[in-house]
Amino acid sequence: MISNATIEILMNRKSIRKYQDKEPSDEIIETIVKAGQQAPFAYQLGSVLLSRNRDENPCNAPLFFVICVDSHRHEEVMARRGWKMVQNDLSLLLFGIQDASYMAENMVIAGESLGMGSCFLGGIPYQAEKIIEQYNLPSRIFPLVGLVMGYPAENPPIRPRYPLNISLMDTQYNLAGDELIENAIEVMDQGYLDQNYYRSLNAMIPLEDGREESYTFDNYSWTEHISRKTGQWMESPDQLLEQFAKCGFNLPGYNQKSDE
């Protein structure tokens, strides 16, 4: 495949959870966030919270960003034009999630280009109430994803990805047959096993509902790990819908159920 400096940054990116004591300068922080602002957008609904408190930041990182869907700012702009929000919150959040996601990824790439490492924290939406209190957020702002960043103090291997032949659908969706699926499973699982990823972390999700364990760290790998997450957890959307409501976003399914 074609390679250049940008492609190399993208292909070699890895999650970093250990950081040097070195503190990024204000200029570097501003550069990273400005690069985030230059991402494509629908409504420009992305905004960034920052904590430099290493003692409290996840992974003791020097920088902890929370990238948010920010309708509060947008509605302030609308008010000055004599408008009120009419668009339903589901549509608004959909576009806002796109905006904030593009922004977050631009920040990662910018950080990598400046010698920084980073790690996304996907559980932030479930901590919305805590984030509201910590940053004194007004209504209509939803914390979408966390991003720790700093100068790496580790150099983990690049984690595997699905093969291209199961990810790229040219002309029409590829109904992958048994052979392609089994090959994709083999690529992912053997890649993680070769790195001793789950064994080194001692990370095996326990089986629930009385299911009998048949895996050991000799064969427990990514596809079983991710299947246990999505096959056992978060069956109800209520916990997440509650967080949206606390941030001032009204999604009818949750509100309707709450009124019963």
C-alpha cells in the first residue's frame, strides 16, 4: 500500500496508558485542539473540556480531554439570530456525535504528529452526571468520549484489525461466508494471543447466567472477549438514556417509559 508521513502516523497509532512526567506546553495543547476544530462538521457541535490534574486524571495522564456534543453553545448562537431549537434531540445528537467524533480523531492524529500518545475512554457517556458536576456544565451538553494524552512511557505493539476483505464492501455488501468469517476470527484472535494481551492483563470477563467456563488464557482472545461484552451487558438502554436526560436531551422512549 501507499505510504507517506500521514499514513505512517495512522498505521502505527496505538493506545498509550503510561506517560512520562514531561508536561505538554500550552502551545502544543492549543495546536491539538485547533487541529480538532478543523475536522469536518455538520453543525460544529463539538467542544472540549480539559483537565491537567495528573493525580485525578485516568492513567495519571498529563492531559485528560472530554469531547462533548455541545448544543448549549449552538442554541446561544441561534437565540442571537432570533431562533429557537425545533429539531428533535435524536437528530441533533446524531449530527453532534458525528461532529465530536471527527474532532476527537483529529486531535489524536495531531497529538501523534507531535510525539504524543493517547487513549480513548469510551465509557464517558455513562459518567455524564459526574462530568456535569466536575466542570459545572450547563444543560444541553453531552460528554461523548474521553481522551487521555501525553508523552508515552511505554511502547506496546500495534493491535490487530480485521482483514480488509471483510471490512471493505465494494459495490454491494459482502455477505461473508464461513471461510472469510473464520479467517477474520483467526487473524484477530491469534494476533492478540501472540501478544499475550489478555494473559498479561489477567483480563477475562466472567460468564454470567450460570454458563460454564471453557476458556483459558491459551485460547481466550479478542472475539470471545468482545462477544462476552455485547452478549451479556447493557441489555437495557435506560442507563444511557438517563444520562442524556440529565444533560437536558429529551429522547421520547426514555421519557415515555419514565412517565408510566
